[in-house]
Amino acid sequence: MRSGPRQGRTPLALGLPAVLAVAFLFLPLLGILARTPWATLPSRLGSHEVTEALGLSLLVSGWALLLALLLGVPLAWVLARRDFPGKALVRSLVMLPMVLPPTVAGVALLQAFGRRGVLGPWLESWCGVTLPFSTAGAVVASAFVSMPFLVISLEGALAGLHPRYEETATTLGATPLRVFRTVTLPMIAPGLLAGAALSWARALGEFGATITFAGNLPGTTQTLPLQVYLLLQDDPEGATAVSLLLLAIATAVLLALRGRWLGSGGRGRDGEGSGEGVKRDLRQGSGFSTRVTGAVNHAAPEDPPRPAPDPTPYPLRTTVEGSTTTRIEAEPGTTIAVVGPNGAGKTTLLRALLGLTDRASAQEILLGGTDAAHTPPHTRRISWVPQDGALFPHLSALANTAYGLRAQGVPRAEAHREARRWLDRLGVGGLALRRPGSLSGGQASVWPWPAPSPPAPGCCSWTSRWPRSTSRPGRTSGTPCAPTSRTSRASACSSPTTPWRPCRSPTASSSWRTAARCSTRRPPS
């Protein structure tokens, strides 16, 4: 039996137009099926003209898709991740080919790339390329009308991907190109595939812009849609047979895209693509970590791994300017805790040190004798852990732990060995091959987040709302900081002398509940 509330009857004023709409869309397609010459269909589709047009269509649509990927993917990333003057105008220009009449698009291409167009004479004299009435012209026409489908779909996927994953990878030392290749692209892969399929299908069925700009030359520009137009004048049954072929291709594309139409945002199963599985596990409540720790420690190896070498200690001196000016000076091994209510600027302070915000900026960040304030975030050697950890959902737990080492150029095998040592040391080695979405709430809460992974980071920082049931102050555990009071904290460690050093929870006074001022000593009461 069906569960759920009773829906009741559909109003006739809405139901009847809905049925008519379905009939209006379905009857023409049913007409193709009814009028298809099924007896002679194999011979018609196997004729030389049709196979030649099919091969040319696949060639043109394939090159058009490649051109759309090369130009459209960077454009979609810029539209989704960067703010610049005229952004709304650029987005409107991207969408314009979707609403232009196809013949108008062909005329526009002629005026731009024709022999008497704006760029046509230059292309012919400098590169020896003539686009009109050529296969290359058919590729350009198909790419012009199909690229917007890729850009709009991919921009939606990028907008649904929280930037915390890319920011975390950046603070681990990954260059922007490496972040895009190893984090962004894998997490938006479903959206990218959907946009690419839509773009390819649109290029395969392009007619108006192609016939206007590239002509209808057999073997050169006569694709399947143009073949249908030609057959319709002399052989209507042949045109119906070729139309059935195009209909089958379009149906296959739609079936492949089922559930992945615009707005999936790179979401995988169980929300892994957008990190929903991680957030859901982290919200499953405290008090479960004790049972998980006991179960996981049982799988720990008998021989403890060798401890990692201590990083070189550096003093920290920095000045951060925003709505107020904050100066921090800390000796090596110092742990600083910034305590305050929501909106006080604790996370903004850390993001300013990381170079990830425009709300505040670090005028100087002296780690030893090096000023990292004016360097890109991936070269500052300052790592952090966001509030939800930001484990990369497309990577295994082992690959997450090794990501910082890999970003620093450590070979894969060596990075995985070092990551395995850390997992075994913390008693979670048995979970190394799991994805973050398959970890329970307790397992995720004790997981060694990838942020402290870079070799000898100059500064580690994290921001979190720690539950009351976490480790007591001074207790050595896998969590980097373990205060007992249930409050929001932003912490920064200046070159910890031992990896995963737990910090002691300071007693928060009324004068120390703001992120505007902080130092290495507790302010007077």
C-alpha cells in the first residue's frame, strides 16, 4: 500500500491542460513511430548517404564537444567562483545562443568568421583557415549553439559545491591547478558529464546555424539533420527513418541523464559529492565516539609505528587588520584559543591568516624569519581544519590523510605509508579504505583530518564547536584540541613541537569572548 498523505482529486482545470500538454508533446513522436518503414528500415539506415552523414555528424559533434569543454569548463569555473564587473552581462552572453533563432546564429557566425567578416580575413591570411562551407565551420556552428548547455549545467554544479573543500586543499599546499584537477573536477564529475552529454546531443542535432554558416555539402557539412531535410523533399519515408535514428539517440541521452539534470551539483550516492554524507554523520550526536574508539582500537597493530620527526619550531608574529587590528605574538609550541559568540570574527581571523577572505587581511605573518603575508595561500605553510572537517568525499580515508603529503610532491607510495602509520597510531587503520560518507558519526569525529598532514607546517589552525563529551584537557588523543566547555572556539597552533598535540582549554572570562584581540597570555580578568 502507498504511504503518505492522501492527495485528493486533481482539479479538472489543471488536470485537463496537463493531459493535453502530454498529448501535444507525445503525438508528434508517436507519428514518427507510426510512419517509420520498419520493413525497409535496415536498408535505409545502411545506405551510403546515411552512413556518411552519420559519420560526419559524430565527427562534427565530437569536435564541437571538445571545443566546448576546452573553453566552457574554465568559463563555468570563473562564473561560479569569481566576482568581477560585468559578470551578469557575461552570463547573459553565454545564454544568448540558447534563445537565438538558429538561422540568426548562422548569420552572426558569417559576420564574425566569414570571408568578409570581422575575423574571417585575418584567419585566412594568417592561418590559412576558411571556416564557411567547411567541416571546421560545421564544428564552429555546432559548438556555438551547444556550449551554453555545458556552461550553465557546470556552473550549477560548481555553485552547489561548497568552496571549503577547495580551500582546505589549498591550505594543504596544493596549487590552484592541482586543486582543480584533484578536488574540483572529481566532485563535479556528474554535473560535468550531464552538461557534456547535453552539449553533445545539441551539437548532434544542430541544423539552422550549420546550414546557414557551413552549407549542405555531402561529405563535408551534410550532417544527419541536413540529411533529413534533403530526404524530406524526395523520400519522406527515408527522412522518417533517419529521424527515428536521431530520436533514439536523444532518448538514450535523456535516459543516461535521468536524475542528473541541472542542479545535481556533483552529488554522488548518499550525498557524497556535496559532502552531505559527512555533515550528516558529524551531526549524529556525541557520546558515540567512546564506543567507536574502543571498537577501532581493537584493530590497531601490535607494534606501534615509529613517531614522526618533530618539525622545526618557529615563533609566530602576525598583524591582522579588519574592522579592528589584531596583533599576535607566540613562541614555538604555543596554542592560542580565541573564544567568542557567533559572528565575533573568530573564523574570519583564521581565514585572514590563511589568505582566504577579503574581510580582513594579514599585514605580516612572520614564521621565524619568513613573512608569508603576501604569498599565495598554498605557499604559506598554514593549514587548517574547517568546522566540519571537509574530508574530500571522493577520496578514501587513506587518500584524505595522505593528500597534504601528495600536494607537497611526496611520491604516492611513501605518502600512503606515512598516512597508514598515522591511522594505525590513532587506532583507525581498519577504516583506511572507506569513503567519508560511510564513516559513522563517532568515527568521523575522531578521524585525523587532512589539514595537519603537510610536512612540518608552520602553523595549524582549526575552528569548531566541540561537544562536552570530547576528550578532557591534557588528554592525548587524535583530536587536535579538546576543550570541555560547549562553546565555539577558533584555535591556532604555532609550530607544534609534536604532531597532534592537544591544547589545554583556557578558562574563558567575560573580557575574552571576542576575536578582536588575542595574545599568547590570558587577558586579565
